[in-house]
Amino acid sequence: MNKLTAEHWAIVIAAIAGLCFAAAIILEFGMSMEPCALCLSQRWFIGLAGLCALAGLAHNPNLGIYPLLTLLACAGGAYFSAKQLWLQSLPADQVPSCTRPVADLWEMGAYGDAIAAMTQGTGNCAEVDLFLGLSLAAWALAGFLAVFALAVMQWRAMLKQVWR
């Protein structure tokens, strides 16, 4: 039986990250769910993780920098997912105030405020939308952890191929 190569793992990573990204787009445009600032940050990081895997496929799947970049992207996304879960767990009187949507801040030229909202979160991020009993932030965290584990497997496969 053939072992999975680094290239196979990169394909799986790109597919899973693409599915996560597509789910976010479907929620926003297909189900009219306005993403909060932290949701947008998570979307950027899952997209970055998938692009790192695709870049590795295009360049050299046996180059260790691509799984490392994927791991870093997943760690960043997992941080923002965990931050959103923390905001969702706060009592109502401790939730930060809501702001305008990030898209509006960008259009107004308030880039600093938009970036602050995307890194710190706002009251909008404390709203809980459930899917199969878990919040969307919990699903995002699960997605980041899955892609992280796959990137570790890609790295291991790459090291086995290099050291043969």
C-alpha cells in the first residue's frame, strides 16, 4: 500500500481549507449572515492556509516552508476562533460595544478601526449562531485544528521523503 506523500497531504489541506472558506461565503451570501470582525479574520486565515498548501503544490510540496506557513496560518486562525468563543462566553455586561461592520469602516477610510475590530473583536462577535449544537466559532476552531493536524502530517511525509 502506498503511503501518502507531502503532495497528497497538500491536496487534502487545500480541499478542506477551500470547503471551510466556501462555507463562510455560503453563510454570508446564501444565508444573509453578516460576518463579524473576528469571523472575517478567521476567513482570512483559513484562506491563507489553503493558499500556502496550493503554493507548495505549485512550487515544491517537499519544501518544508509550506507546511510551516500553513501551521502558522492555522495557529492565527485558531487564536481568533478562541477569542470569539471567549467573547461569546462573557456575561452581557462585559461584552465590548458593537461597531459598524468592517466593510463600512473600510469604505469610510477608517483602516485603523477596521484592523482593531478584526484583531480585538466587538460586541457583534459575541452573538452566537449555532449549527448542529455548536457555535460557528467552535466549528471554525475545529476546522483550524483539523487543517493544523493535516499540515503536521504533510510535514512528516515531507521529512520521510527527504530523508530516504
